[in-house]
Amino acid sequence: MTSLGIIGGADGATAIFVTGPDPKFWVMLALGGVLAYLLGSVDFGILVSKYLYHDDIRTHGSGNAGSTNILRTFGLKAALLTALGDIGKGAVSTLLGRFIVEWGTGDPALGVYGAYLAAFCAVCGHLWPIWFHFKGGKGVATAAGAILATAPLVVLALAVVFFALAFSTRIVSLSSVTVAALYPVFTFFYSGWMGYDVAFTTFCAAVMGGLVIWMHRANIKRLLNGTEYKFGQDKNKK
């Protein structure tokens, strides 16, 4: 219990108390975030290219370790393995963050904070992996896994937008940037519906979405000048 102040009453001064989060909450929150970052740093694009093809995907194409560059360089099998691995680590990191906070505090209601912070940390791990000299992917698949674990209806809505744009325009980067921008908007409404802390979850979603957009800044520049790569296009065609 924490005293916030003193007020006067008929029977004398009365202290006002409020219940705050258990101190363990902050420890568990930090622990979940650190573990999520370390797990997010396991970059499956780099691992697939290294152990299946004895190569480093970051030396090919866009230099990105994501599934799109893997698909262009090594084909569908490698891209599927990469995407599944990155989605999986995003989901596992998020669930782990939720579990650690709930277990450490004994309060399931606080789990949402652990989940959203872990989601953010997992994406940061993918973008700047400690195991691979801080050079990773762009975070789309990892973010998708994290969103799946925190807000399955949101990831479903974003998936509809993503694939609708991807199939109609054949520009994966445009789809990625669009869903990254929509993520905090959808999260705001979903969190209100679920009774979550709307400010916290929307802030985390906005930062995650902003990071994904920032990592696509070169793609955005090419989109604006009409030179962005379209899926199926001849790589040598300008």
C-alpha cells in the first residue's frame, strides 16, 4: 500500500491509500523483456541461409535477413522456414513475457503489460540481433507472431489487408508499411473492446509499427519514385 496524501475529516486527519503494482511486477516485466529480446535475436533468415545454403543472406539482394529476400535468393522452402521461425519466435516471446509477469505477480490482469513489452522487445531483437552483430531483418514476420499472441483478431484483420494489397499490387513492402501503420489503430479499438490499458497497448503498437516503417524507409523512397520491386518482376529490370 502507498500513501498518497492526508485529508481532514470529522474525526481528524485521514490518510488516503491506493494499491499499486507489486514490486515484483517491474522485475518480472524487465525479465520478460530481456528474454524476449534474446529470443527475438535468433534470426531464422540468417540461420537458414547459413546452415542450409552455407551462405549469408545479408550479402544478397536487399541485404535484409527477412523471408522476402530469402524467397528471392533461395526459393520458397527457405522462405517458409524463415517465416515460420520468425513468426514463431514472436509468438513465443510474447507468451513468455505474459507468463513471467503473471507467474511472478500472481495477477493475470498484469499479464497484458508483460505481453506487449515482450512483443516490442522481440521485434527489437529481430531488427538488431545481439547474436548476429545487430544486423537483422525488418520485423514484419516477428511482429505478426507477436500480434497473433496478443490480439488474434487484430492480426487477422491486418492479414486481410496485407494479402489484399500484396496480391493486387505485387509489392510486399507496400503491404508491410500499410499494416504497420494500421496496427496501432486496430490495437486501439481492440484494447478498448477487451478492457485493456488502451494507452499502454496503443503506445507499444505505435512504437512497433513505427520501427517497422522506419526499417522500410529505403522501400518507401523507391515506392515514391516508382522503382520499388514487384514480386515476380525480372530482378534485372529497372
